[in-house]
Amino acid sequence: MDTKLDPSRDDLPLMANTSHILVKHYVLDLDVDFESQIIEGTIVLFFESGNRFQKQSGSTKEPCRSESNEACRFRMPEPCHSPVTDTRTFSSKTRSNDFTICGKGEKDTSGKDGNHDNWEQASGISSSKYCCDTGNHGSEDFLLVLDCCDLSVLKVEEVDVAAVPGIEKLTRSPKLTVVSEELRNQIVCELVTLPADRWREQLDYYARCSQAPGCGELLFDTDTWSLQIRKTGAQTATDFPHAIRIRYSTKPQGRSVTWTSDQSGRPCVYTMGSPINNRALFPCQEPPVAMSTWQATVRAAASFVVLMSGENSAKPTQLREGCSSWHYYVTMPMPASTFTIAVGSWTEMKPETCSSNDLAAERSLSPSEADFRYVGICGHMEYPCRFQNPSATTQEIIPHRVFAPVCLKAACQETLLQLVPPCLSAAHRVLGTHPFSRLDILIVPGNFPSLGMASPHIIFLSQSVLTGNSHLCGTRLCHEIAHAWFGLAIGARDWTEEWLSEGFATHLEDVFWAKAQQLDPHEAQEQQELKACLRWCRLQDEVRNSPEEMQVLRPNKEKTGHVSDSGSSVVKHGLNPEKVFMQVHYLKGYFLLRFLAQRLGDDTYFAFLRKFVHTFHGQLILSQDFLQMLLENIPEEKRLELSVENIFRDWLESSGIPQPLQRERQAGAECGLARQVSVEVEKWIRMNRRPRKRKRRETEQVFEKGRNISPAVFTDLWRAESPDLPAEGKPSSSARPQCGSGQRARNYRWRM
């Protein structure tokens, strides 16, 4: 699927050549400067080439169970036409000293976009004329392509990992005498494949290697969407350096980073699941299949708190007067798009009282408990998995912290802090083991464009969820908690299948919230029916007011998940500004899952869902992975002509409202709470149609109070029931849910 990309289109290009070489680990070392609104420093990338993996797995002819498995992702480097725009041809005969390389301390000679181009500076050839090579043509150098945008790349160099003291333990030689490119790559290969029970040692080696000296600068160039790197004479991915260091800086206007002020007027910065994800934060491999781990050291002024996607609850280290350093790490491989950072004058919010039950549920695991693992149970690549830890499987409430500007302390204590334990406990009762060991929750600044966003170990919440009663805060918190399973632990292999993240989170938020409120089955069903009525009205509006081609949940149809020979691809409509405001993947995905749950019955459906989570956690999936396993668990008498093909046709690959949903809504009895709202709406309509100066009649309308309905939900349904009612005749609500509040499935948004 080699496609010539047109940057003017609304499709998002994923440029990285992940079929040839994969980043296995990132080490970031960054400084945050609020005066210049720049994050600068270095990132070290550790690779594993497809060539090496092919040698290990080539002896078996047994096909992989899921295309998301690692063995299916790697291929031998092969000739291909890369979808990189603006490239030029290079010959391996060209010597490295024929190019000008801009190093540290030299004058920045970059163009207007701030990107250095050390090929073009020397050759004089326009970057709009070249054609790159991402495979192995025999005479061309291998070209590493990373996703990169809105960054100033200053220097790229190979890292001499062989210079790290004690690194010979990872080789077969007791002493390193002759250091070669092959030896350095062998060291990295051994490092990235260390077994899960040596994860602490592995992280330590990564950190030490990232500080090793450079052993040769590499040629690089940038265009609108990518950073291309090559080493003269390295003709295959196997020959290319497996550890490289990139020195770079972000730009104040970079689309992955938001510089702003918090509710107290203090400066802060955070990353958002923007259409381009993290490529304006650091050069990376953005396609979901490029699952990696990371560790990061971030320095900022001592008055700031650094929060990040990390397994550890980091504490600041004082470096010098007025400066602190924070360190985070993760050991579960995930797409780079899920990495999140927030730096600001946050204050940790603590409850006024803490029950003994909460303390028991949040106790830290001892080292022996943390390292005890079952073997051979999970289907993902090896990492320290909580599903293999018996202590983690029974932990209903994981350790958590809440951060916000100090001016929101009262609102957090009144609403949010009380809801976190019951919502976490409810999620555990429904789905089982929490995929992540801890959770930070941050109330982000007022310009945050959605109600929430979930990333590994951290959730961003809008300040608007703190207003009114607990319903809006509780449902949104449950939605983001659900993403820990669907969107993060289980991600979509193709970002166009956002329903695999947002549909599940929308469906599960109702279930989690009902359990968190401890509703009896009848009350839970009535509340969920009311939410279904509300979402039905929203879906109708969405279909009436959006382009048909953007109403399809599986726009690539049978080509979903396909990539070019190099691994590059495009995300359909990924840059379309209308996409941000659409909720069709939330709503149609929700109604599909609700339809399937009703067909199976709740007990059977959620028992299956726990089985599905246990089977696919830590992996990437396509729609058929879920649907095929589901249908295998449906008794024959309940299938009623259900098939993957029919579901694709009726729900995922067509625009508009699915026919099964239309039939269900036409035949179904109206929810009792919705009927109550309809009656009240009629009263308001009659009252507002009266002449304003007419004398009041003796008999007045008597309005009922909603039962089991929060003001926010009641108001939304009210407005849906009476779209023509004048604004002054409708109930007011300060907690009206926002449109476009979701996270992309690819932000694994996979995230909101």
C-alpha cells in the first residue's frame, strides 16, 4: 500500500518504516523552559531490527493467532517505494565528509521551520527532489524514517554502548577488546531482549547507555512529517546503529504541546492527544505497532511538579538552587502516542479523612510480591505483567493521587476525591485486574478542549466535571478509567477503528457508575435506559449534521490494518478539523456493544469481556479479533444470523444509523424516566406558548422533580426532547457535557 502522500489532504501520514526496524525503548533527558516555552534535550532510541527477529522465528511455519502479535509484524528488509514526500537519492559511494554536519555549539543554520538539514547544506540539492530508500537495494544506504513535526533537530549521533562499564556481561566476551558496529548492535540486541524478571537491571543499563559518549554523527534531514537518518555504508536495518541519540528542541507553536496558565494564573504545559500525537514532542515511531517502553528525566524550576505516564510515583530530586529533576519509567510496551507529560504548579489534593479500607486497598506491594509472576499465561510480548501477579489481581483500588491548582482544592475534596475509590473498585468488579499499578489524576487548565483524556498511569480531567453534583464527575471518571483496559492495555492496531476504544469506554462508564453508586439492578437498568435515550438523540443529530464518509467506523473496510512494505500508512480523516467534534465512534460503538450485550445477557456478556481482556491485554487488535471471539462464545440459539460479515455491513462499514438499531428503537418501550421528562417538556412548551402579558390562570402547571437523574443528565435529555424550546424556557445546567470529549483510539485516544 505504497501511497504518495499529499500534505494538503485531511489524512494523517504515519511515516515511520516500522516493518524494517522497531524502537524498543526511549530514554528522554529534557529541560522545560517556561520563559522560551521550549522543551529541549536529548532522546536515545534503542532498536531491534526485523532481520534479527526473522532469524529467530523463521524456523516455524505455524501462523500467528492474531496479526497483532510481534512475530507477524517483522519482515526482512525488502525493496520498496517509500511514501515519504520530498526525498532524494543517495549513493553508498558518497563519503561522510562530503556532508556538513551541524554539531553542538555550532551556529543554527536551519531554515524558517528550525529544522537542521545536514544533507542539503553540503549537497546543495533541494530536499523537494530527493527519493529515500527504506529497505535494502544492495547499493543504497538504509534510511531510518521517524515521525517528526514542529521540532528543531540539532544533532544525531550513534551511541557507543560498548563504552559502558560492565556492559560486557551482555556479550559472550569476558572483555571487550575490539569494538565494532556489529558488537555494539549485539549489545543492544541482548539488552532489549532481557527477560521480564530483569526489568530493573534493564532500565539501569538503558540509563547508563544513554549517557555513553557518541561514536560518530549521523546524516539526517527533515520534511513536514518526518526525520530521516542514515549512516554511510549501513545498507540494511541490521547494519544500522541500534542505539542513536537525537538532540532537539520543541517549538512554542508545536501541535503536541500546550503552553498556558492554570486556574491560579501560573504557567504550565501539558501534552494533548492532538491529531499529530507526540511527534511534536519527540521524534518517534507513531504507528501503533511500534510498541515500546520508555524512561524520562525531566528538569524544571523547583516550584513546578512534573507528572508523566510512569509506573512510579516520582519525587523531585534537588539538583541546584531553584531546579529539580523528576524521573519516570514504564515497563509495559505501548505506542509512543500514549506518552503524556504535564508540568505546572500542581498541588496534591488529599482527603480530609482516609478510611482504613482505602489504606488497605492501596498498600504497596513488597519486592517479593511485585516480582512473583506466573509463566506462560499471557499472549503478549514479555514484560512484568500485573495479570501474572496474584497480589495485583485482587487489588480493587490501586494507589492514586489527585493534583490540581490550589484554588480548586475545595471542589476536588467535595467531589472528585470521594469518587475515585468507588469508581476504581467498580471497574475491578466488572473487568478484574487493573492493568496499571498506580494512577495520577490531574485537573488540567481551562483551555483543555475535552472532558477527559486517559494515558498510562495518568488521567486528565476538565475542571467542568467538578461543578454541580457528582454525576458528571463520576461518569467521566468511569469513562477514563475504562480506557485503562480498552484503549491502553488493549489498543487498536488501526487508528481508524476508534470505536474499539471509545465505544467500549462509553458502554462501560454506565456499568461502572451504576456499581459505584451501589444501585440495585432495577435502578441501574432505568438509569442506563435513560442514557441510551439521550445518546440516541445525539446520534440522530450527529448523522443529520455530519458528512456521510465520516460516519463510518471502519472506513478502510477490508484494508483495515494494512500498511505499506515499509510499514508507513495514513490515518483516514486524521487531520480533518471536523473529526475533533464528532462522537459517532463513541455512539455507534456504544450501541453496537449494547446490542451484543442484550443478545447474550449481561452476565454472559461481561463474563466473556473478562475472558477477552485476559486473552488480549498487552496486544493490538482489529474489530474481527473481538467479534470472532465473541461469536464463538454465543450459543447457537442466540446468534440469530449474527456474523462478523453482517456486523461489518450493518454497524461498522456503513454511514447513517444501523438498521438493527433503528428497529430496536422503534420496537422498544420508552424508558420510564424518559417518559417523565417528556411529560415535563410538554408542560414547559405549553407554558412558553402563552402570551407573556396574559393574566395568569387560576390553575398552574405543577412540575415534578426528576428521580435518580442528575441535573446534567436531566437537562441534556430535556434539550433533546425539546430542540425548539426557547432557551429561557429550559432548565439551566453548569455541567453540560461537551462535544468531542473523547480520546483517540490511536492515543491507543488509544486515548479520551
